[in-house]
Amino acid sequence: MSRAPENGAPERAATIYAVAQEAGVSTATVSRALGGSDKVAPRTREAVFAAARALNYVPEGAARALAGRRSHALGLVLPHIDGPYYAAVLVGFEMAASQLGLSVVLDLAGPDTEPEREIRRLAGTVDGVAFMARSAVEDSLIAEIGARRPVVTAARARVPGRDAFYTENTVTAARLTAHLVESGRTRCAFVGRPEPDSDMGARHEGFLSALADAGLKPVATFAADPVEEAGAQVARELLAEGTAVDALVCGNDQLALAVMHELQDAGVDVPGQIAIVGWDDVHAARYVRPGLTTVAQPVEELGALAAHRLAALVDGADPDPEPVVLGSTIVHRGSCGCPHPGHGEGLDPRPHPQEQP
């Protein structure tokens, strides 16, 4: 195991030799295990990963090993790039990095993956890593990478000591739900999987808060993944079971549009029988009939700010103890029953610094 120097000097970075000694294998085996070779036995691979974790070892890319040169690249970890939300995050991040003369290395770490090996490899080839939204990457791995590389997070639980970026969710979701209640809706349900410390979880929290303030309880929470097919399945369940709802608060527009399409195909009047609202303000939201009431948020700006901040950290800036929170805006259209659709009140919960290139 690694030990702190007795003289109080900074601890030297763990080497591949230390990992090999800890795991009881050769350095070649360590290299093969961390590189994903299928010639390493599972038990041996686990021993190598356990040793790497214990020693806080992050493998260096060959180019970085030469004279300590930078790669001039930033890593971006996303759960996936399906749908408009993550695509917008990627566009904002990549454009900002390009303006700074940096390239971007993308790694997809969805809930069904085991990304530890790939994340370690990524961290060894870039100057810093941005972890966006909920994924299969555990906070402990982010903290470990952050001990050796600049790290930022966005739209996920904050890792202590690391810069974090969010769009406002809870208060805006409460206002959106309160708007439905004020319009006479009393049997409200939430569509989305409210995982802890996630944007969806924060939206669900605001939904519950608004109902509680009105003396109401939710009819149901449909724990649906944020994809169209899951929304269609929720609609089919509503139709089959005859659940008495008059409003659906959906965690994103993909869910909302799919639910609305399926219900309308079955003859349900939206918003006459069921009001539907979403989140993200995707382009399709303004072209369906009725138009989808939703929440606009500066997702590209979120990605851009994360890239600028990560680059600043690479250049030696100190971490910011306060998270950056970007405002959201309710966009009223016809699906909630509004007689006069239009943009609602924007919410900017606190001043947020604009990182400069």
C-alpha cells in the first residue's frame, strides 16, 4: 500500500512498478490488464485494478510521458449521445474547446457499461476530464481521477472539491407544476426516473413540493428512462389501466412527446382531458399540435462553461468552491391548456460567473 512520506514532502505519483508489486504480477501484466487485453485472467485483472485503486494510479499516455508535455485535449464523459440534450452539451463543449485550440476525446459511459478501464485510459491521454450527467461512472472514480487530473462535473452530484455546473431544476419544476394546479389540474403524475442527485430527481422534487403546497398528492410516478419508447410505454399503461390523471409532468421532452403522440392516437384530448408538460424545449416541441409546454435551459452554454473552466484548471486555476447554476425558463404552449401561450418567467437563481477563454 502507498504511504505518506515521513518527512512531509509531497507524495510521489504511483508508478506501474508499484502497482505490479502491490498486485504481485509483472509490469507487463499490469499494462495488459489496464489496456483491456483478453489474455489476462479475470482474477488477475481484478487484482491489478484493486492495486491501481489503492495506489491512486492513473496510467499515463505515451505522448504525455515525454518531457511532461500536454496533450492539448480535454476528455468528455457522457452517458450517451442519443437525443437532443446530450448532443447540445457535446456541441457546446466541443465548440468552446475548439476556440481554445483544444481537441475533445469523447467517452460514452452509459448505465449498462463498465467504464472503469476506459475512463482510466482516457484520463491518461488528456489534460483534464469533464463528467456530464448521470452515468455508470461512480463518484469515487471521479474523485480518484481528480486527484491526478483537473476534473469538472455537470448535471450530476457534485464531487467534493471539484468544480460543478448545473441548470436550475427544482424551483422551475415546482412553478411548472403549480401552474397546472392553478389551471385546475388536481390528479397529477410524474413521468421519469428520479434518481438521487440527478436532474430528473431534482425535477421530481419540485413536482412533489408544488403538490404538497397545494395540499395534493401525486397520483403516480412512472419510473421511465428518458427515451421515447419509455414514454410510449407509459401512455400504453395509462390507457390499459385507466389511471385517473388529468396532468402529466414529464422529465424531458422525449418522454412528453411520445406520451402525447400515443394518447392522441388513442383519441385522448390533450390538453382537454390530460395536460402534458416536458423539459428541454427541443425543436419538435413547437411544431406538434398542441405545442408542448416545456422548460428551456442553456444546455450548450452548460457544456461551454464546463470546457472553459476545465481548460482554466489545466492552466493552474484554483477550484471554485461554489457550483455554477444556470437559469431555466418555462415556455408556455398549448399542451398545458394555456389560452395564451408564450415564454413564462425565467429563473436565474444566483449570479453565475462566465468563464472567459
